[in-house]
Amino acid sequence: MTTLAVTGHMDLTEPTVPLVRDALKALLAGHADGGLVGVSCIARGADTLFAEALLDAGGRLVVVIPSEDYRRAKVKPDHAPVFDRLAAAADEVLVMPYPTADRRAYEAANAVLLERADRLVAVWNGQPPTGKGGGTADVVAQARAAGIPVDVVWPDGAARQG
């Protein structure tokens, strides 16, 4: 059994979504020979694309929700149906013991991702951390420091909004 955790950008451009979806599908196909488990916070963007690709590949999904109020406070109305569908499809949903979605909650959720991961899949443009903490680059650095292999997914033509 292989457990892959995901971290990645939420703000992918619309043309980037199919590029990342295809790259994730190809990456997961390389792990489809046994019990594949994926761990995701199912946020918009990379987390959701990974979770969908994992389920399509027949993998088991573990969802980590950063805080008790995350669904209500952070999930935008246009993403809520996808979030709810993925949470319902998960084999396990772990809600972190934080009342509000703040830096502490995100860092704790990221720690769970890394604790469970055999490998980290990072939908990441390679840019350094912003200094806010808990972002994609921070999680990649933590994984590498812990000796967890990182598969970076950033296909040619991929871009972030803004």
C-alpha cells in the first residue's frame, strides 16, 4: 500500500486545471498496482484535483479538515458541492481539533498529511515560501526535511491566477 498526500496551489488558472488533472492521472497510474491511499484537505484547486484523480484511479481517500468551522467559514459556495461530494466519498474524514481555520489549524492539518505520507505530491510552481506559513512551499520543505519523497507536478503552461 502506498499513501500519497497532496499539497498545492488553490489559485490555478482555468487553462491549468486540465493540465494538472492529466499530470495527476499519469502520476497516480504509476501507483495503481496496489492499495493506493490519498490524503487531502480537499481545498479548491490542487487538493480537489488530486482527490478526484485518486478516486478515479480506484484509490481510497482520507480527508483532513483543518478546523471545525472550515466548511462554513472557508469553503466558497461554488466549491461547496465538490467539497461535500469528496468528503462523502472519503473512507475517513479527520476534523482537526481547532474551532477556527487559522494558521495553527492549517499547520496541524499539514502535519497530519506528512505523518501519513509515504510520498508527497506537490502541485507547485517551485516558488519559495511567502513567509505566511502553511503554504505549499512550506509543506514541500517540511517533507524534504523529514526525508519524504516529493513528486512536483507543474506541467508546461501551468499558471496561477493573478
